[in-house]
Amino acid sequence: MIRIVFSVMAPLLLPTALYFLYAWFVARRARAQDPSGNTPPPEIDVPWSWLGLAGMVLVLVSLAINFIDTGAKPGGRYEPAHMENGKLVPGRTGP
């Protein structure tokens, strides 16, 4: 589950979270420049297409890293999970 969060959800949501953090700082700066507080925060157009594209690029990068970094070496032989002396031995890939 944690792998799904880090490899899919975080790269997809991180650009949006960074944008909203930026928007919050811009609104805070606008309120600080007008001490009376009468000026509403500036309207900020949300570039949803760029945020979605940045999220998809980050997801593809994380999937590529996961593809390159995981798995057994070529030519390995898979040994499925089995029971030995009443204990479950997990599956593994060996030479």
C-alpha cells in the first residue's frame, strides 16, 4: 500500500499541493500589503491542464524507476512458495 502511495499518488498530487501552497503565499502577501484587509485576495487562474500534465509526467517517471529498479536478474529461475517441514517458504528467484 505504501508503495502505491509513493509511486502513484504522491507524484500525481504533489504538483497540485505545491500550486495551492504558492496560491496561499500570494494571497497572504496581498493581504499584508493592504493592512485594512478590505482588498480581497487576487484571483489566481488555476492551470489544471499543466497541473495534470506535470502529475502524469511524475507518475511515468516513478513507474519507469520502479520498472528499472525492481525484478530479478535475467536468466533467474523462479521457485514458487512451498511448505518445508510445516513452514511456509516464500517464493524467490535464484540462479
